[in-house]
Amino acid sequence: MPLPLIYLARHGETAWSITGQHTGRTDIPLTEEGEENARQLGERLHNTALTTSSSRYIGANEQPLTFTNIFSSPLQRAMKTASLADFKPTPEPLLFEWDYGQYEGLTTKEIQEGRPDWQIFRDGCPGGESPDQVAARCDELIKKIRTLSGNTLLFAHAHILRMVATRWLGLSPQEGRLYFLNTASLSILGYEHHMEDPVIHLWNETSHLH
């Protein structure tokens, strides 16, 4: 029997993802392009097959992929992406995007004009969350997921999903800087030989977007 997988789906494009503004708790909607991207992501997820003979994930009809557990950040850009992808997720507050505090709505360039060496996964955000606080949320989420059977699908945001992957591998919070995610991308976390062997099977896959 295959080990369970955790699929990470970043929400579709928003006006602020285009401009590079940090979008934490601001409940911004998807753009028209973001909505189309969400539908394309849904097609990919519904047509994906799990190949039991290897660790490759392809769009073939070997064994239909099913999700026993589906969760989403409560923010509309994630919930709408899930809905347009034809899934009905349970809202999960642990998947809220990083609270950027005073940096909400600012670009990295704007932040670094006053703080040239700033890195979010090392320094966090004044008036918002620290990396350790976000990592603790992810640890709680991972602990919850590991008590569940079957495959899990998460709809959320770039920085929180990057931290989920970082903590899944048991790495320090600042290592989240190494993982980049596009909008409407698909990633897969799982195991190699057993459940004490966490790995990344797929990262930032966007071939379904066209």
C-alpha cells in the first residue's frame, strides 16, 4: 500500500501577486487570469494518477488519485482556488498566510529601502509574525496531518507552504528561503521508504498552466 502524500496547491494569481506586494491577511480576490489558472490546476489534480511502481507522478490512467483530506486557508484567494478547482475544502486557520504586520502590502524592494539586509525567513515582520511563530503553526499542521489516513490536499499561500515544506523536512525556519513557489503551482510532500523518511516528491510544478 503506498504511503500517503501531501499535495500543496498555491492559490491563483491576484493583483498583488503580479506587483509583488506582500499579501498576508488582506483578503484580496483572484484576477480573471487567477481564476482560469485555478481551473487548470483543478484539471491537473483531477487527472493526476499515482504510479505505484515508482515515485513518478504523471497524468496517466493507472490508479486514480483520491484525497481523503482537503484543507484550505480561510482567505478567499485560497478558498476560491479550491472551489474553481472543483474541491470542497475544510477551512484551516493554520494555513493562513504569514502575518506581515507593518510590511503588509509592501514589496521586498520597498522593505529593503529601509532595511537592506531583510529576509523574511530569518527576520520576520515587525508587528506581524516571526519565523519561529510561523514554523510553530506549520509544526502543528504537520502533526495533525500525520494522524490522518490517505492523501491530503492543501490550498494556501506561498510563504506558509514554503514553511510547511521546510518543517516537513525537519529544517530550520530560515531554510524556507530556498523554496520558490509560483501562483497556481502544485507540489507534493511525502516519504521515501517509510514515515520516518520525509521527502519532497515534486516542487513548483506549473506545466498545467497555459
